[in-house]
Amino acid sequence: MKKLEIFDPAMCCSTGVCGPEVDPMLVQFAADLKWVAEQGVTVQRYNLGQEPQAFAANADVVKQLEMGMERLPVVLVDGEIVAAGIYLTRDQLVHKLGLA
């Protein structure tokens, strides 16, 4: 089973629907992650503001953070970084995860 991990910047929630302005890209990404999970992929998402220990525990993510906060989000598939600094589209997730 594939494992997808997303290391998000600090934000109040992962859906993008909190705060004064809704970020439609985050809303779509949250929907895409739900769809990916329905395809049998294990999805774990970490928020820097709420789960800094998850960031500190991953040496590759720490290296990305050392290059700057603009490297977030960091996206890993089965422990390997597949993207940094961008949220992947559903098509990109399908490709990176090898889904049909």
C-alpha cells in the first residue's frame, strides 16, 4: 500500500476554509487527498504549527526547511520527496502514486 505524507506550513487548518479568505487551491487539494485515500493510499498530513515534532523527526524535511520556509509544503511518497514548495494537482498525485 502506498503512503502519501504532506508536510504543510503553519496554518489554522489544512482545508483552507478557515480565516477571512478561503484558498480554493487548498480546498481542492483537501478534496484530492480524500479521493486518493479512497483509492487505498494511506494519507498523513502534518501542520508545522501543530505538529512540529513530525517535521523534526524527518531528516529530509529538516533539510528542506533549512533551505527556507518556501520549500513547504513537502510531499513524500513512500518516504521519498516528490515535490516541495507546491501542492500537487490530482493528476500529479495520480502520476506520483502510480494510480490508474
